[in-house]
Amino acid sequence: MQKRKLGKSNLEVSAMGLGCMRLSPGHGTVAGTRQEMIALIRAAVERGVTFFDTAEVYGPFVNEELVGEAVAPMRDQVVIATKFGFQFDSEKDPHPVGLNSRPEYIKETVE
């Protein structure tokens, strides 16, 4: 698998990444069980994929948790990109109530 630098950072990632949106409930039909999706992500790593894309709005939150669980054994080998900025009233309500990109919200979201 070819490698590339990610943007202006020193992070080196595979030339092909895996978009993980459809690997968890929330945005359309999922093609398998949670364990099958974890196996799919791990198989991608075994084949040289080191860049994974997720977002808090996928689920919400469940996709980031899925990706985190899948790559936990090889966390130092991969780069995870996530997106945020939607405001939720609670983790149980999948519908964002607005947008929020204030610095304090960003810090709260990523921690």
C-alpha cells in the first residue's frame, strides 16, 4: 500500500482510507453485525489501510466508538479522522439541534 503525508502534518497514512459511515446504524443499512464490522476494519489494517474516517454524527457517536474498538489493538499503527460541530441534546437523541464549533465545545467533544 502506498503511503502519503496527510495535509501539512507529519502524519503518514495509506493512500487509500476507509470511510466508516455505513459500518454502524444511523445512516442507512448496515451490511453486517457489529463484530463483522470490527473484523472488516481489522482486515483493512492487515491489508495496509492506516487511515479511517468517522464522525460524531454517524449514529450519533456509535461509529466513533466502533472504530475505536476495532483499532484499539493496533492504535499506534493507524490515523483516525473525525468530524464534529453538531450540537446534540443527549447521546440518546440522534438528531442534532444545531451547530456548535466554539472552542470550548470542540474541547468537550474530543475529550
